[in-house]
Amino acid sequence: MKHAGPDALDRLEPLLARLRKESRLKEKTRGNFYRGGRAFLHFHEHGEEFYADVRFAEDFVRLRATTRAERADLMKRVRRVLTDGTPRHGR
């Protein structure tokens, strides 16, 4: 599975736009988001499917991000971890 390339990121643009609105995240390069100076979320593509690797705790968790429902669930989980007081650096 490879990191999402420019064409894949174009298809993910509506989701990227929603992530950019999260003030606690910084997009260092297109589709690569950081939280508190540490990698937090990036995307992969596999054929027509998309996946997001998200650091909810110390390690990344891979979630499908292909369908509208999967993307909505991803945003819900991201917002939850950003607002629940989880330490930014896993401490």
C-alpha cells in the first residue's frame, strides 16, 4: 500500500478541507497533518480504496476512508481525540 499521491489527494480534497479547519492540526505537506509537532494523520491508497493512518495514542491506527460514511466516522474520531484531553505527545 502506497502513500496517497496527488491524484488520490485530489479525490480526498473535501476531507482534507475539513481537516484543515481543525485549528489543532497543521498540514505540513498536502495530506500530512501534525498535532503538536508530531505526525498525526496521513493517507494511503490501494487501488480505488483510501486509508488514513491516525495516531490516536502512541501508535498509528489504519482506518478505511473510501466511502462517505467512513470519512464521516474518521472525522468524528479525529475530533474526539482532539477534544478529549489526550496528550499530544502520548505522555
